[in-house]
Amino acid sequence: MNYYKQGNAANADKIRAAFEKFGYDISWPGGCASPDVINIGVERNGAKYVVAETSEYIKCIIKNHPDYKELELPVEPKFKVGDWVAYNENKSGVTPMQIIRITEDRYIISGNWSYDFKTLEADWHLWTIEDAKDGDVLATDNGWTCIFKAFDGCVFSSYCFMDSEKWFCEFGSEAHTPDSRLNGNIHPATKEQRDLLLAKLLEAGCELDADKKELKKIPSHYDIANFKPFDKVLVRCKDGWNWECNLFSRYDHRLQNPFITCNSSYPQCIPFEGNEHLLGTTDMCDEMYINW
């Protein structure tokens, strides 16, 4: 940690005050070491007294003093407001955080967590795309968002993305480079950006299959695999015929009437539960049950 800042009169005054508090002679031109030591960063007659050798001498006095903590001076923060930072131990599962405010000696990050400069700068680093993991939602300063897939050191791919006009593409791209629109100042997405992209994904009838590393369509129809032997079902031969009760037996996709019940087979079959009101009618069932 730096204990002083050359050329900063306010910090030099703090050094002087600290030396005075502990009985050091800071009179000009004498002093505990030399005029250059006491006047480091202080202007006298238009001249700044800054000498490298005596800079180390000041740090040595401060660090070895029994009460040196009180003599520590503020340092310039390494990060700035708006920066995204990632934890150095990437395997820890700690998500990237955005710096939302900086006080005199502390960073305030997402969730209003507070870290002093020394701790955060030791444990965190400025986020880059190398920190992104499969399935992360990323965003750019110009309003693009995407679900990150992979990065090979030159280009990165995504499962899907949405541009600044909220146009959604579910097929992703293999050509996002550091110079492309999608990679302009890219960073982790905010909660609002993430929620909007995932809503667009759901609206498109898709979901991310994390195991297969691909997007897949969400089945919009009742899954035939849900039918079990002896389930109560409603069946009929074609549109316009009455729905009748039966018990499901099995499904055979090779047959013209693939829904086999206890006494016959039918081309149309839906669960009885939830569709009781259709029994004996010719009404069309809800679209989600149409699987023929």
C-alpha cells in the first residue's frame, strides 16, 4: 500500500501533521532527515520537493512507527464506478460484481456490499470475457445481450442474443469478435437485462439444455410419454365426433390410429383429468393437447 502521494499537498499535510503529533522536528530548513523528506509533495517558492531516496525513508518511518496505522494515507482506487470485477478464485462460484460507488477508502459493489481498497484489489480483478462461463448472460454498453457459450481466445459464441432494438435471435452466432457490435465493452448483464433476455427466450418457446449445451424447443403439446396404462382418457375418431371415455393402454407410432385403449385404437386421445367438460361433446380440446 502507498502511504503518501507525491505532488498531493493534502496528503503531504497529513504526513506533516502525523510527524508533529509524534514529536518530530519539521521546521524548515532542518528536520528529522532533510527538507526534501518533510516537504515531499509540498510546493515552496514554486518548487516541488520530491526525491525518490527520501520517499522510501518516509515510508519506513510510517510503517515502523508503533501507531503507523493512524499514519496511513488514502490511495487512489484501482477500479472505477461502473467496472465489473471477478473474484480471483474463479472456481469459488462467486458471481461478478459491479462497483456502484466509491467512498474515501471503500468500494461499494452490487448488493451494497462494502470492501476496503486493499481487500477488494487483492481478491478481485477487472472482469474480462475470459471470466465468462457457459450459460452466463452478458451485455454490452450499446444494449446487446446474449447467453454466452464459449470463447477460444479469438471469437466467442452464444446460444442466443438480443440486439438493442429488442430483436431476438435464438440461433446464436459463432462470429462475435472483440471488434463486433456484440462484443463492444462487454460485461456481465444486470438483473434487469438478464430477466428481459430470458423472457424473450421463453417467448420464443426455447430453453437452454445445460447438459447437451444447446437450445431446444419447449414442447408446446401434451407429451405423449405422460400417458400411463389404465389412465383415464377421452378419445374420438376425428374432429366433429363426440369425446368418449376409455382407459389408455399404449402408444404405437407405426399405426394409423396410434392411441391404443383397452378395447380399440384412436387417432385422437387426450387426458380425462382437466378435460371432463368435453365428455360427450364435439368441442375442440385446448391446443396444447393436440398431438396428432
